[in-house]
Amino acid sequence: RIYERFALKTQDLFDRLNSLLAEQERNNYYFSPTLSITNYSRKNEFSVIFGGKYATTPQSIPESLVSRLVNENPRIYTVSRSNPTNVDLPLNLRHFQSELLTDVNLGKGEFLKILNTARDEWQKWFSKTTKLVIYFTLGFYKGENPFMKNMITAGNFREALLESFADLDSNSWRVVVTGT
């Protein structure tokens, strides 16, 4: 019965989330195959990608996102459960490895540490000319009750974001939610 209720709540959450994501993406032409990069640039974006890392041959949505942003953005932070392997990171990219983002007790603090680090660097060097964009990727987990890890992680992210960005002008940053 608990799993049935959880499944219904999860379905309701994603039904509501999907409509919001669709609305957000209506005017987003970043991934349009017909759009010329010379006409639409992300040079004014400081990106933080939770759930992705740099790879020379991208194998996932977040890796593809990182590979696309790394050539255009002045600064990128990536965050994933593991470190990039056998690859030299571009100079404008900094990677954080963390397995604690899904932890019910430690996750918020881990998100807060990364968000505050990004916020501090952005405010010091980029805030007057660039927008801070946080990409939050819901993960694909296996094992018992894998959906709960996404719920816990999303809650940790939300709490840390509210604490870290509460006093920022809402027009200076945004969050983009992606999935795997």
C-alpha cells in the first residue's frame, strides 16, 4: 500500500512537472538543430550542472549538455557521483565529486557547499555580465525504492537553493531541470 500511494504521488508530481517543463522549453531554442551557434550564444552564462561531468565522447544527456556548454561558457561547474576518467578538463571547467547529494542527512549540506562556491565565484567575477544557470538532473537509480533517492535529492537541492540564493535578484539566475 505504501508503494501504491508513493507511485500515485510520484505520478502526480511528474504530471505537474512535465507541464511546467514544457512551458519553460517553449521559448528555449538552445538545442534546436536548425539554430546556428553564431546566432545564439551562451557566452553570458555561468553554468552549474548537477548530475553531469565532462566526457570526450558524451554518453548521457548531462554529458552532452556539458560538452555543448564547455565551448561557449566562461565558467562551468559539474557535479556527479564519480570523477571524470582519463580526461584533461578544459580550463573553464571545475568538477566536484560527491556521493552525498542523495543522503537524507548530509545531502543539503553537500549541495549548499557547491552552490555557495559557485555563487561566490560568480558574484566575484561574473555577476555583472552573466546569468547563473543551475542544471539539475534527476538521476536513474536502481535497487530498492529507487524513486525515493530522486525525491530526497530534489528536497536537498531545494532546501540548499533556498538558503543559498534567497537574497539574489531572481532575474540573475535560473534553474533548468533535466532527466536521464
